[in-house]
Amino acid sequence: MTDQQPPVLLLHPDDDILVALGDLPMGARLEPYGLTCRQDIPAGHKVARRDLAAGQTVRKYGQIIGAASQAVAAGEHVHSHNLHFEQFARDLAIGSETRPTAYVAPEEQATFQGYLRADGRAATRNYLGVLATVNCSASVCRLIADALGPELLTHYPHVDGVVALGHGTGCGQSAAGVGFDYLQRCLAGYARHPNFAGVLLVGLGCEVNQLGSLMENMALSEGPLLRAMNIQDAGGTAQTVAWGVNILREMLPAADQARRQTLPASHLMLGLECGGSDAYSGLTANPALGAAVDLLMAHGGTAILSETPEIYGAEHLLTRRAVSREVGEKLAARIRWWEDYTKLHGASLDNNPSPGNKAGGLTTILEKSLGAVAKGGTTNLVEVYEYARPVSAKGMVFMDTPGYDMPSITGMVAGGANLVCFTTGRGTVCGSKPTPSLKLATNSRMYERMAEDMDINCGIIADGQATVEDMGRAIFELILVTASGQATKSEALGFGDQEFVPWQVGAML
């Protein structure tokens, strides 16, 4: 925050609160609002703009974020001690705010250097993958990848590496359950992902998630660049590793033939994620990412908004942009499913935000959701997908995922996302191989503390050094160069091999 910057921000004329742009001590004067802070207000937290009666709804972004649990005087800190979640009626008004998308002319469309696959999809990376069908084969997948060795890969300079992906499920679950379907969709989505030139599927042999079932249910067919094997059939660990290494050796020459070429930005499918959010998320990184999404939409690309629990209470802002009643009703149905799902398990959707979110200034799920939906920009909602379903629509779409970062990203990558943008206020570190993941910092203090993990600092918006539109353009340009091969911070650190986390739903048997 510069000396010229006001110490607080009013986001909407109807708001009942102001947002502190830095730590405010008790007694600090808030000009031009004529207020004095009655308590210390941490950076990113809320200060009452006016007196609030107990039970009165409280607004931020011009939208309801909860109700005062007690009387609050102007100038007091507004947070968990005096603001609580409260249900309120939302008018979905499906389709009421749709508008034509202003596409750029074909000759003006942005481009990147990517790999064009035989099925017409574009890749931003060129990996070989070793995928475990069950947790029991996860270690063997890692042994296969390690045994191939980095020295061999030096002879194949156009292959980015070998990725071994294990996970925590694949057995002890019903083969007729939703969780089983999610696992198989994730595995099939990764097996077909354009960023994998070739994939080896490895099972144990006796698990619920049988290779034969996976191949049949997901219409996967073995070929030179998609192979499958069971440890028990191969004769144990050593035999499986030797066989797996030979299979990857056979794939390497074909994978190495791939070359980057100039492709239009319409080939990009961007997964949108926020994790370790703080109050700056909805002020800086999320709206800036939304501005970048609007640019990508104008260039004919696709963006996937996700994390259904983290749009809760703000879903009406999306349904109003739905291109059809069917699309709007699909989103409303997923919200109802989550209400029933959390109730079944004795939880509430307001169990989100997390402790870290609250320390960063977020109080209720309503407040968090209003900031989270900003990642989706302002263009129309063209489709809604179930978890890990292949995404085929162009434009801004929604995928039903949990708010937990890695299962959410796993679902979007399985759906086809070839790049991920991840906004974070507290400082989340992770990767999402085979898809590169860009980290967008929401505030300058965290960015400076964790610069080796963050790809871009959106905190300069709050510092008064850039506008949301400026940052949106910078993010869009960063997306293009990253899609063209520039390594992200998480890739440079080696993240991405441990973050394949299919959403586990249902009983563990």
C-alpha cells in the first residue's frame, strides 16, 4: 500500500463494510468516510461502515454475505465474532444477463506454440504417463518411471519427462457407486489427455477397479501409445518394472516426433482454481483472472470454473448468464445435490471457509463465493459438466467439483484442461502434471515472501500500481507463453507427480 492509497476500499455503494488494505490500528481515521477504527483491523479484514443491528443482513460487493450476530457499531471489526452465515432467497433469473460474446477477427486471434494431436486437440506439454489403477500399484508406477532414468531421456529432447501418478483409491469401494465412476472417468481423462503422448496403465490384478472394466467402461483401446498391465500377471514387482520400462522405451521414439507449431488460442482449455484464499482474492487475483478469461473467450477458447461449494450463495450470478434454461437448471441441480450431500454427513456448506481463509479475512461461504465466481469473468455460461466429464464446449463452462484444490484440479484436467490458473492469498504450493499450473498471488506481502512459488503478483492492484484490466492482460500473455513451453514455478520446483487426487465419494468397504 502506497502513501497515496486510501487505507480502506469501498467495493460497492450499497456495502455495509469497508475492506482494510493494510493493518489498521485502533484509533485510525478512515477518511473520507468519517470513521475511526474502534479496534485493530488486520489487512484484508472488514470494518463496519455504518451501525448494524443484530440480525441485519450485511453486504459486500453489493451482495449479501451474512447477517450480524450482534449489534455492530460503525468502525468496529466485522468478522466471525459478529457475522454469521444465514440462508437467503436467491433469484436465479436464468438467462436474464446473457449477452453476445465479442469475438476477435480470425486474423487477429492470439496464438501459442503447442502440439497438435491426431484427434485435433492441442497439447501444452509432451509427457509419457504411468498411471496406477489402484493404490496398490502406485509404488510400482513410481519405480517404473524412476528406472527409465533421466539419462535415457536426454536422447529424446522433445519429451518433457515421464510422470508417474498414483492415488489413494481403486479398491474397497462399490463398483456400482458414484466414487467408482469418478475414479474411472479421471483415469480415462488422463489416459486420453493431449499432454500425454503415451500412457501405461498399471494395475495389481485383484482390485475392484479392474483394468478390463476400466477399458470397457471408458471405451479405451490398447495400442502402441496406450498400454495396460497387471503386476500379478507379470510375475511381481521386478518383472513389472522391467516390462514397464521396455514399454516406455518403445513409446519414446514416437513421442519424440512431436513438434510445437503455431496454434490459435481457441485450442486452450483453462482450468480455474483458487486455494488458500484470503480477502484479497476477490479484490485482485480472481477478478484479474476473470479479465484474462474474458480475453480468452474473445479469442475462442474455453475456461472451466469449478468448486461447487465455493460458488454457493453466488450461483445466481452464474445462472443469470446461462445460455439456456437447461444449463441454468443443471447448475441449480448441483447446488441442491451439495446441500443434501453435506446434510447427509452432518456438515454444512458454511463449514467452508477454512481456518486459513478466515485468518485472511473471509468470514462466510457467501463472502468467499462472491470472490470466487469472479474467476469466471463476465461472459456467458455455456455448459455445466459433472465431475471429470470430457469438456467439449467452447466458452466459459462449469464443472461440479469439491472445493478441495487437488480433487478439483484433477477433475478439470481429466476433462481436458491443458493449462491451470490457480489464485492464492495464503500461498498454496502444488502442481498438476501433465498440465502446467500458474500461481497468481493476491497480495504483495505473500508474493514477496513466497516469490519462488508464485508466477505473477496481482497484489499490485491493491497497491494502486495496476488495474484489474492491466493484470488481466498480463495474465493472458503469461498463459500464452506458458502454453508455448515456458516453465511455471511449480514445474521448476518439480511439483505435480503427487497431486493426482480423484474425488472419493461413498463408503470405504
